[in-house]
Amino acid sequence: MPLVVLLPEPSVLFNRKGTKKVLSLILDENEDIFNAIKQGMQEQKLSEAKIEGIEGKIKEGTVAFMNGSRYKTKNLSNAEVLLASGAYKLSFEELFGVVHLTLAGKPPLSATLVKGKACNGLQVRLSFIEFEA
């Protein structure tokens, strides 16, 4: 059996100061939510961002969720968003990530957004860190 020795690598100190900023995207009627996030990140030259919140209604879309041990999907129509969270990375001009939603209803539904189009005025808030040079 060969002898394996793990040598410590020199650590790199991160000394840059950063400021947390929020980008608010206000969507038009029938605008695709994922395309709006991607376009906003590209325009601001962001490689990653966190979803801080979504306010408004999703005109139409699909969510996925677990019901017991079953994976289910549900089509949405004028669904009001109560809470939203998630994170996205933009790599090779593609958007990678997830949006978790809690939707109004009885009972409220907690799910992952699969696709969605906005009602007029839907607001998506993305946070990111801007580092000083």
C-alpha cells in the first residue's frame, strides 16, 4: 500500500471589502421570470446572486413539490407569492439555480418554481456582493 502524505497548501487571505447590493427587477405582463433574472444578471455583469424576495403574482406557471413521498407538480394561475428564496449562478451564458416559493392559499404551498410568467409589476429582488478593487 503506498504511503499518502497530505501537505498543507499555503492559504490565501481574502482582504477585499465588499458591499451587499440589491437589484430590483420589475417585470411586465407575461414576461418570463427566469429570462428576466438571467437578463438582469447579464446586464449587471453578475456571476451569482441570491433571491431576496419576490412580490406580486405569477400569472401562469408550474411548481414542483413533495406530497408525502410523492413528487408532484401543480400549474399556477394568478398565484400570489408570500415568500421566495434561492440562488443563481450565471456560467457559460446559462442560468443555474433554484427559486423556492411559498404561495398563498389554504393551506399555503411551499414549492420550487419550474416555469413562470409574471403578472404586470411582479418584483424580483436579487442581492449580490460588489467588491472594491
